[in-house]
Amino acid sequence: MRLLSIATAAFCLVVTLGGPVNAQVGKSMGVMDANTAPEKELLTMPGMTPAIVTGLIEKRPFASITDLHAFLLGQKLTQAQAMAFYEKAFVHINLNTAAPEEILLVPGAGKRMVHEFDEYRPWKTYAQFSKEIGKYVGQDGAAKLAQYTFIPVRLNTATDEDILTIPNAGPRMVREFKEYRPWKTKEQFLKEIGKYVGPKETERLWRYVTID
């Protein structure tokens, strides 16, 4: 019975995380990636108009959530309207490098999470994130925050499942990421992956990965 209880607890932890513990981009609980969300979906989101959506798509990909925030405020959205939009679409923040101003744009984060996100760096897995952040907001709260974040994918060792957590990566990028191993520089990545997608998309993919 004791062993069964332990196994059940472990299973519940994985379910709470929303997928395998090695996933490198937090599993969405309804929030879309603003850099890849379809126009049709964007038009249904808070504060969006056809003109704003057209401008947003033309500006993509945004290098950070602060860049997207500056764009939305430039479109005359208020801070509250922008935050309402982020409950539906967001540009993932790097858990290991995100600045306080980025973390504060995560719905439900606040100043407390600015401190906690920084305190537990370096983040390596979402099991770690769920354990540490769950102390303050519970497992469900940790899962909601995780969907706004990513832990950089290690290009030279990432599994297929790790790579597929990157928005719009797909089977083609799984193949190409693995084909050119060992990766040594960003320049190599931009050159090789740039054979298959445009420069903007290559840069978007690069922000999710790391070479170590």
C-alpha cells in the first residue's frame, strides 16, 4: 500500500506539470505563443482590433515580452488591457535570464515571483519549478506560471520531446536540430537552420535553445 501511495504521488506530480518532467517549454493551459498564434485566434483576444493584429503579425517575431508590451502600449492599449491579452497570448520568458520587468508581465506573478524565480536559478527542469514555486502558490498555481516560461533546450543533448515543446518546431526541426550535432556556435545554428526557414524564424527558434 505504501509503495502504491508513492507511485500515485509521483504520477500526480507529472500530471500537475502537464507532461514529461523534461519538457523545456512550460505546457500551455490555454495561453498561446504570441509569435506564432494564428490571426484568427488573435482577433478573438482581449483588446485586439484588426489593425492591431495586422501590426502585431508584421512585427513578429518579438524578441521578448517587453518588446511586445512596448508595441501594445504604442497601439494605445492600457496596462490593464495588455495584461488581459497576456492571459491569452504571451512571449515566453527564459526562467534563467528573465529580467524583473519581464517577470512582472506574467499574469499572476507579481514582485514575489520576481524574487523566487531568481532565487532558485539555475532552473533545470519543471519538476524543480513545480516543487519550489509550488511552495508559494500550490501545484496548480505553479503550472499556470510555468506556461509563460521556458528553460533553454540543450541543442546537443535534447530529446525529440524536448525539441517539440518549442512552439512550431515540429518534426522537421527535430530532424535538423539532431542532424547538425555537435552544435558549437550561434553562427552555425543560424547558417544551418537558416537553410530551411527564414532569418526571423531562425532567430525565434534560437531564443529557445542553448549550446553547452
